[in-house]
Amino acid sequence: MKKAPGGATAGGRKTAAGKKAAATGKAAPAKKAVPAKKKAVPAKSPAAKKAAPDKAAPDKAAAKKAAPEKAAAKKAAAKKAGAANVTTKKAIKKKPVVVSEAATTDVQGASAVQTVSARPPAAESRTALVRRARRINRELAEVFPYAHPELDFDNPFQLVVATVLSAQTTDLRVNQTTPALFAKYPTPEDLAAANPEEVEEILRPTGFFRAKTKSVMGLSKALVENYGGEVPGRLEELVKLPGVGRKTAFVVLGNAFGRPGITVDTHFQRLVRRWQWTEQTDPDKIEAEIGALFPKSDWTDLSHHVIWHGRRICHARKPACGACPIAPLCPAYGEGETDPEKAKKLLKYEKGGFPGQRLNPPQSYLDAGGKPAPPLGAG
């Protein structure tokens, strides 16, 4: 018969050892308590092991749950910051606008929405700058294959007079004014001998009409007296005429004589700085630096491409970045409207479905969907 742990037999009688243990209350229970504790360890160990994971499980679950939430929060913050970089209007001097890699824009002439990311020209080598500049010109040549001087003219004399009149006004206003001027004074001899007051009245719509009258009559007299009534085809001689500077001279040379020249007007200056081709502000220095980036044979067409882009898409105050065909190459992307639909509403002339500036534009312009400008006083 087995003994009970408390020292009693199965019949309930206590043995001597049981009595002794009961009397002392120490030795016997202590010796049997050790195995009890040892048994308790394995007995409780599965429960403890089960309890420990149960206790740690909520912590791990919370940690796992918190990790994605924290990562999502960081990702959302990064996305918000990237979007802010794209949509926020910033004035740029030397540092380009940093655009999120995820920013997209609907580029005209492209088959789908392109990913646009600003390239920091600050890190560009001279070779990289030349390549980027020439690629921009090639892209613009595809967008404006019909680009041309936006002044109506039939000969070098009409072109030099129209270019002088275009100062501080639009080519459209000049084109609406010159038909009456050339109808009455078709040659340098006629304009040189004109009544100044009559000329002023014709030129009044162009603004600064008194100063312009003095210039066009003065250059007409110089042509008659010094060049036999013919417009000279050399830069050195053109800039000697009243009212004619390098810009006007290059317009005449490039478009009336086929001699390459860079026309640094207000649009050209704005865009080449915006694209970070140069940091110069002086027109002569801009002309020199940009001329060094391109073959001389490209100069005249380059001028047309840049000026046309500035008049139609890359406006001074609010560029249509979301409709820009060279957005991936532009370090200033994001200065203007980046939403494609909103940007399309900013387009001008034939790109926006409106008439152009010439009353008699080339056929290539009309074939591309361009519309002639209305005459003075029409509509």
C-alpha cells in the first residue's frame, strides 16, 4: 500500500515518521516540498510559456500594426512634400525647382502623360548643358515647324521699319498699322520726304508715335543718303541707322538676307534664363553666351523657336507647365500651372485656337491650323 504525501497510510493511521514530521513541522515536509517545487516547474512551465507569448502577442501585434502606420505616415508626408514642390509657385534664381518623381504632366506632342522631374543644371558640365540646350531646340522645332518672323513684310525696307515700330507694342498692332503706312510711303524716298504730322497720325496706334516717326523717317533719310535707298546687309552698317540696334539688325539679317543672327528680345531673355542656359541679363552678353551653345547656322531658327514658345506656352507670369512639350528638360518646371487641363487654357494663338499676329502669314502656318490676324478695327 502506498503512503500518502502527508505521512498517512491508506487507512488513515499515521506512522512514526508522520508523527515526527507533525511534531517538528520542518524536516519531512521540506524534503518533499523540493520535489514538489521541481514538479511545479515543469507543471507550470507550459502555462508560463503559453502565458509569456500571450502577454507578448499584443505588444508584437501593436508594434506590427504601428510600423505600417508609421511608414504610411512618412510616405504620406513625403508624397505631400513632393506634391507641394510641384504645385507651389517659386521664384528661381540659381537653384532649380525640385519636382517629385511622381509628378506627371500632359505634354503636347507626346503620346501619353510623361513623368517629369527637374534636372538641377547646377551640376551640369559644359557638355551636358550644350546637349540639353540643343535637344530643347530640336523639340521646339517639332512643335513649331512653321515658326517665322511675326511681322508682315515684303522687302528688307518694310521689315526694318516694322521692327523699329514693334518696340513697346505687339507685332499684331504693328501688322495692323503698317499696311496704311506702306500704301502711302512705299519706298525710303517717299517716307524720308513725308510730312511728320501725317506719319505720326498713322503710327499713333503703336504707341510712342512721335519718337517712332522720328526714327523711321530718320532711317529712311539715311538709306537714301548713304546706301542709295537700299537696306545694307551688314551688321556694322545696320546699327548705324536711327532706331536700329543689334536686335533689330539681326531680325533683318536673318529674315531678309538669310544671314544667321540671334534675336534677344524680352521673350528670348526670359526663357534662356529660365532654362538656365545663362545667368546674364545684358542682351549682348546673352547673345554671346547662347551663340556659343549652337552652330551659327541654327541661330535664326533658334530665335524663332524660343520666341514662339515664350509667346504661346512659357508665359512670363504663369507658364503653362502642364502643356509644355519640353517639361522633362526644364529646370523651372513647376513655376506655372502643372495641371494639364488648366494649363491648356493658358495657351495662346494657334496653340489655343486663336488667330495669330500676322495678317498675311506663310502658307505653312495656315496649313498647320493657324489663323490670320484681323485687320485694324475689325472685331
